[in-house]
Amino acid sequence: MTAEGLHRPSLAAIVLERGIVRRSAIIAAVVGTVLNVINQGDALVAGAPLVAWKIALTYCVPYCVATYGAVTARLETMKRRARPA
């Protein structure tokens, strides 16, 4: 609880907010797909086997970056609102 008696959600609660998860997943799907085509396009065209861990990592990184940005912005907004006027 803050001095004003308002409940501040935990970091985990913010990271798992539906809006943040949804937005990060959409960003990861778009950016991850583009990056996978760039990084493994030659293997796709040649019909060669794809590297599963590279595919997973290529989706995971933009998800984490988008989530970090959203959580950081949310925490900054909460901090500004908590400051006395």
C-alpha cells in the first residue's frame, strides 16, 4: 500500500495483465514472423530443415521487449500519479 492507501499491483500482476500480454503477443507474432522469414528464408525456400530453437527465440525476443516496454511505461505512469500535486 502506498501512503495514499491505494493498492499497487505486483510486478507479476502487471506483466500478466490481459492487455499487456495480448499486445505483446501480437507484436511478437508480427515481428517474429518477419524476422524468421529474414533469418531462415533460404531454408524455407530450399525446403531444408528449420532450427526450432531459433524459431522460438525469434518470437520470444520481441515478446519480451514489448512486455518490458509496456511494463516500464505502466510503472512510470503509476509513479507519476502517486506523486503529490
